[in-house]
Amino acid sequence: MFRDSLAGMVDRLAGGMAGILIGFDGIAVDAYTKSGQEALDIQTLGMELSHAVGQMRKAVEQLDIGPLRELTLKANDLVVLVYLISDEYFVACAVKPEANFGKARYLMRLLAPQIQAEL
């Protein structure tokens, strides 16, 4: 159901690898991996992220600095951008380190209202 929307986001990014819509319970609603990037296990990455993002969300609440909106995880070979959709779901986009992160963040912000309306 959301796969086409995730594919549109990932495919518009030079360096885009995969995208996932997932709940904080670690269960993926839908996911998309770009052709040629099948070595990236976006399902497992999403499950691991759900716990980490949930913990970060709790920490931000305790600091009383407003709700968590976005996170960026940078590693040598992969960058994962996370955008919180609601109290239950977030979308993550995996890109190569040389990708345009600003465009990725912009595309996720555009995608968020569409997903919220369909949820």
C-alpha cells in the first residue's frame, strides 16, 4: 500500500537505497529496496531502529524540549534518516554517504502528510 510512495522517495534520490514505514513496535508496515541494493536488509535495520528511536523519543520528552521530529544516523557506508509520522509510526530512508541529505529530508517531509492521511 505504501510501497509506491516509499519507492517514489527513494528513486528520486541519487544515492537512495531503501525506505521503510515502520511502527515503534518494530513491525514494518511496508518497505522498498532499490534494485541493486538487496544486500541492505531494510527490515532488520527498521526493527533495530524502532527500539533506538523509541528510546531517543523518551529521552527528548524527559528533557522537555518538545517532541522528537527527525533523527540522522551516519555510518561509514550508510546514512539513515528518520522522520516521525505519528506517535506510532516513522519513516526511514537509507542512503549512501554521498547522497544529498537535504533532499532526502525534504522528500520525507513531503511524504509524511500523505502517509498520515492513509494511516
